[in-house]
Amino acid sequence: MMKTSSLESSPLQIDRRTARRFWLAAHGLRPPRARSGKTGVLDFLRDVRAVQFDPINIVGRNPDLVFQSRVADYRPEMLDELLYQDRLIWDGWDKMASLIPVEDWPYFHRRRSRMEDRYGERSEIVRELEPDILQALTEDGPHSSLDFNFDRKTDWAWGPTRAARAALEGLYRMGQLGVHHRVGSRRYFDLVERLLPREILDTPEPHPEDEAYQRWHLLRRVSSLKLAHPHAGVHWSGIAGVKTARRRSLLKDLAGEGLLLPVKIEGVDKGVFYLHRQDQNLLEAVREDHGSVRQAAVIAPLDNLLWDRQAAAWVFGFEYVWEVYKPREDREYGYYVLPVLYDDRFVGRFEPGFDRETGTVQIKNWWWEDGVSPDGGMKQALRSCLTAFLGFLGAESLTLPSRLSGRKDLAWISSVLD
């Protein structure tokens, strides 16, 4: 094991404002919406390597909300083309269900092998239905679980489920199948060899040894997080064989080799954070930037910026929980609430709704963060942000419920479409 460099014992010291601004700049949010088109979508994904997928669609799926805050002219059709026509993005897995650049497929060989052991060797339902499923796909093309008449249920990770759905999910996780397209949240699967280029399928596993793989995946995850704290949490999940002690040891080794840069943030007494060495120039540029970015953005609930919500609370002073899976009586805010960013701070959150038949977005509720008193510049930035948000949705109007329409602090919303 390599010795830790002096950087680990004497990390780079930065203040919280610099940390916030670096974190936002590295995540493509300082300024927001600076990219454009499908190229902008793909460039951002290749920078962070993974964007978490969740199919709940109130005002767009989670990846749509991630991209709309970075890509000025983003529309959901762009992502669907990149996924299911251009085949440059893979509907797969990293931290959790995630979108990854298609060229990363060979690097996840280890995960597919683990899934093959779990489902191919130990799952009776996958072994039993695999021949019929593969024959149907070979002869007839993409299928969803509804296209199969296996009239029974089986125990699965999320509870009793239809046998066809379970078997398709197992074969997908093993890498035999891929997502050909989606209709709403429903996936249609096809044989992976029809979806990926032969040169990618034939690429051998780049990191067959445990340590080489673990080092690669930790470096990749730091690229996804941008400012990574080694404490335990779901932001480190999905890295095979790496628990807390192993993670801390490897991160120190990577810093000692100069591949990661340890950083301490003034006022955040939580030990070191790590950033990728390739981002050092950006950090230095941000340290020299004393201006403001008078722009606002609506942030996705599972945005990379918020993968480590505890660290976000330390650095931004913003505590956020996505409450969709909480019982109604336990929610502090609402079912589907989105954070709002202005300059280098979270200034509020709101609960949206969208009537697709009328093209109307409704702001069901709005909460300012403590101490926020919107001035003219913030209001103008928020108007521009919501106008862009409506454009992303293809919406034609924005409404407030009567209980909010009289609030003076929200009067600026009435002029969003003027």
C-alpha cells in the first residue's frame, strides 16, 4: 500500500462559500442552463458518469429534471433519442437504477457477474422462464412483461410479483437483456446484442482484480459527487466489496497517489472531503471568483448535487428529504417537492403539479428558506427560471391556488408568462 502524501495530513483549506460555488460549478449549475441540445446532455452525463433514474413523473422524470437545470433547451424527447435511438446512453445501473454512457458497459462486468450468480444460479423462476423469454425476443423483438402469459406470481425483492416481470428483471440485471424503449414507466426489453455495438460487448473487463476495480469505481463515484465525504451513506452504494473502513482506506491511498485532492471546509467540522484531481483547476478558478451568479434553477429530487444530503446540509445549510415514500401524515412539506437554487444558495422549495391536457403547471405550495427575503434580482432570476421550466414541460400557463395568490412574497409569479 502506498504511503499517504503530505496533502492528506495537510488538506487544502477552503471556506464554505468557495465549497458551495465549486460544488455547483462542478455540477454544471454555476451558471445553470449553460449547455444546449443533445450534445449538452451527453457532455454533462459523461462528466458525472451517472444520473439516477426514477420513473415518477409529476413534472418530468428525475433525469429530465436533472438535465433541464443544465441544458437551456432541454426537452424529454432529447433523452429518449439518446437512449433508445442513438443508443449513446444506457438505461442501466450504478449507484441505483441510473443512466450511464454506453461506453461504460464493460466496466460493470463485475456487477453483471454478481447478478448472474444471484438470479441465474439461485433463482428458480429466472432459470425456468429464460428459454421461453429469449425465444420470444429472438423471434418477435422487444417485449414487456405484459406480453407474456405466465399466469402466476413469485417472491421478489420488492414483494410478490408476476413471474414474467421477475424473470425479465433478472435477465436484465444479468446483462442478457437491455431496455429497448419505455412507454411511460413500462420497459420493453430486447436482447442486449441488438442494442449495443459488438466492439463494446466484446471488450474484456478492464479491471478484473478486486482492488483495481474498487479504485476505479471510487474515482468514478467521486466524479459523480464532485465533493465527496467518506462517511457512510447511499451515495457510496453499489461499489462491490467496499464498506466504510475499506472505502476510507482506499480514498486515502488515492489521495496519497495524487488522484484525489483532500479538502477541509471551514466551519464544517466533519473531516476531509475529496475531489478528483481533474477538478483542481476549477476549484482554483472558483476561489478567484468573487462575483455572483444571479440565476436560479429548479433542482431534481435525486440530483447528483443531493446524492449526499447530509453533506449538502453541512455545506449549504439546506436539509432536504424527498417525501414521496413517506405516509401523508409524516410529511413535513409535501408529496413531490423540488428545491430552488439561486446564486450559490438554496432559497426555497415548491410543490408542483401539471395538468397535461390543459398544459397548466400549478404551484401547489411554496416555502422560502429561513432568512430569505427575495429582492428584485432574485425575483427576476426566479421568473426567468420558471419560464425556462415551463418551456421544458411544454406548458402554456402557470397558476397558484387561491390560498397563495394573495401572498405578497409570491406576487412576482403572476408575471412569469408576461
